[in-house]
Amino acid sequence: MSTLSPTRDPEQTRARILEAAEALFVEQGFSAVRLSELARSAGVTKSLIHHHFGSKEKLWEAVKDRAFERYFTAQMSMLEEAGEPDVALLRASVEAYFHFLRDNPGVVRLFAWAHLEGDDHYSELDAELVGAGAEWVRQAQRRGVLRADVNPTNVIAVFVMACTQWFETKSHCQQWPGMGSDAAFLEDFLTIFLEGVTPRG
Amino acid sequence: MSTLSPTRDPEQTRARILEAAEALFVEQGFSAVRLSELARSAGVTKSLIHHHFGSKEKLWEAVKDRAFERYFTAQMSMLEEAGEPDVALLRASVEAYFHFLRDNPGVVRLFAWAHLEGDDHYSELDAELVGAGAEWVRQAQRRGVLRADVNPTNVIAVFVMACTQWFETKSHCQQWPGMGSDAAFLEDFLTIFLEGVTPRG
DNA sequence: GACCTGACTGGCCGACCGGTCAATAGACAG
DNA sequence: CTGTCTATTGACCGGTCGGCCAGTCAGGTC
């Protein structure tokens, strides 16, 4: 078999580089990562990184692309599964979003670095996700399930921002007096958020 | 007069360096800033930066200290002015926090960089602010002004996180379909948040 | 076998990084 | 004036950065 421990396996090499690069970029951001360190960490030579990715910048783009694709497909498939708008489904969606971020901490940090650097490569696809989410909210508003006096996009924004910021800063915020676990924060956020977006009766 | 255009003014020089450094660090983060660029931008020599601040790292700390002090004193004085807990005051507090961030965009970015780098120098003072805020919420809960089934710290966290993330990502999020201005987001957030934290009647 | 493609290596490069240092110059005390 | 202190300068340093290049080597094709 040709796939059994070949002395050369460019695809696996690419993957090894990407994985090591993601780990370092997540931890240190683009500027602070040294190609020499990355090469050592991936077990390849610096030249090989250039051979496969062209430059440090292009490797950074490749890492971000891969992470954003994971994010985009996860959210999109979640949205496509969504059925009739009701509050239980909104709760489930927020929980799913929260858990995705919890299970992909690298994605959160990568986006944070990318955004601070002014990267807006992904705003179009992101807008697609938000647009679909807002449309879902709009339908729920029309059916009287959610209060209609708020901008649907802002409903999405509020929970996306709260969840994102929680995972961006939780190592710091969990030192706050009285602050609890992921689950405890999520529960209280949901209590406030869901009460806030449903009509008073 | 000795203060009229002296050929040497170390304090002003320090201030010029600090200001230029803050601008560059806010924009690019610690690693990406080059001392040579900073020197050019501040109109001084590289050596002078070392003379006044010792090293790039210490200058970075000085810039963060100064920004955090602005943040801390602003929030603390706001908390001290706070009177009897009621919903109108909570609204005013959220608005004040939001407007502080809006008027100090550099502070938001500086904190974001610092946090990604794992800096937790400021967690103690930050905890003091949050503790005071949470205590205010606890009093409001005891008086029945706010719902008592949520952790007071999480009430603070939710609005702090939503406001912070808004200004961290607004250049990106304002490209979302249907997304509006600062004021529009704040108004919708307040609508949801205040409805969510007050007891149903 | 000869041949080609491309994965892969080690050595090297110019640029530039943060930082140092000896020398200079302005402010001020006496 | 002289001496002292220090803000300020420009030349300079060792180290390391991202990137390049000539060449080697494995695998596939004919």
C-alpha cells in the first residue's frame, strides 16, 4: 500500500504545519509568532513552510480560513435545522452557540486577533449568518412569540456578543467576586435574555 | 519664565512618547509596534524612549497603566455617585458605561490586546469595581427592584460584556444587514436587558 | 533503466529588531 | 564662572527575523 508510512506525505505535512500554526497563532497572535519556533513545533524546516504556504502572511490567512469555515458550517447547519420559531428553540440556539464557542476556544481567540488587526475578510459570510438569524427572529416577532419593538439584528447581536465576550474574557472574569462556571453564566444570561425578548403578558 | 518653550522638557517628552505609544499600541498591539516607528511618530530618538521608560515592555505597561487608571477612576466615581437602587439608575449606569467606552475607543482595544496576551495585572482593581456593582444589584434585588433569581455578578457581566463587545467589534458588526448606530444598539439592548432583569408583574 | 516533478533540506542573506554607549548640551546651584 | 545632573543624540551592537536559493531525494511515468 502506498498510504502506509510513506517517507513523504505532503498533505499530512501541510496539516501538521496548519495545526501547529493554529496553536501558536491562537496563543500569541500573528506578529508574535516566529517562523523558526513554528517550524520546530511542527517538526519541519522553515523552508518547508514557505514551500507549502508561500509566506507567514499566507499561512495566517490559511489558518483563519480553516477556522472560519468550521465556524460557518457549524452555525449554518444549526440554522438550517431550526424549525418553527418559538422561545424554546431560541433558548436551544443560544445554548448551541454558547457550547460551540466553549468547545472551540481557539476559534474565539483567532477571531479576536483577526478583528483587532482589522481583518474583515469574513464579513460577507458572517453577514449571511446574521441575516438568516435575524430573519428567524423577524418571523418569531410576526407570530407574537418575540417582542416586536426591537431590531431583529440587535436580538442576534446581543446574544452573540454576550457569548463571545464571555469566552474571550472568562479566564479574567472568573476571578470576579461571585462569578461562577460557564453553565452558571449561561443560565443567568438565558434567564435575563429570554425574559427580555418575550412580550410581557 | 522657565515654562515658556524650554529647549528641554522631560515631562512633556514623556507625555509625547506615551501618547504616541498609546496610539500605536491601540492600533497594532504590542508585538507589531516597532520602536523605530514609535520614535519617528513621537518625534524623539529611540534612545530617548529607553532613557525614559527602560524598555519596550515597560513602556507598554506604562501605557496600559495610564489607560486602566482612566477607566478605573471613571467607573469608580460613577459608582460612588450612584444613589438609591432603582431601574432608572440601572439604565443610567449602563448608558454611562456605554458612553464611556464610546468616548474611549482606545481603552477598549488596549484591554482587548492585553487580555489576549494573558495580562491579568488589573484583575484585582477590576474585581473591586465588579464587586461594588454587584453589591448595588444585590441591594436592588433585596428591595424587589430587580429579580432575585440571578447572580448579581452575572447581571453586571451581561451588560459589561455586551457593551464591550459592541465596541470591540462594531466596525465589523455594523456591516451586518439591518445593523444600526451606537444609539440604536444601546436602546434595543436596554429594552431587552432592563425587561430581563426586572421582576414580572 | 532514464527522466521529471515536487517535497524537502541546510545554509545563507539583507533587513531590521530592541537595546547600549560614549559624547553632547541645556538647566541650574554655588 | 565652574561643576553637576540629566535630557538628548547618533553611531553602533549582537541577535534574529522572514525569506531565498541551490541542491538532494523520493515516487511516478514511460
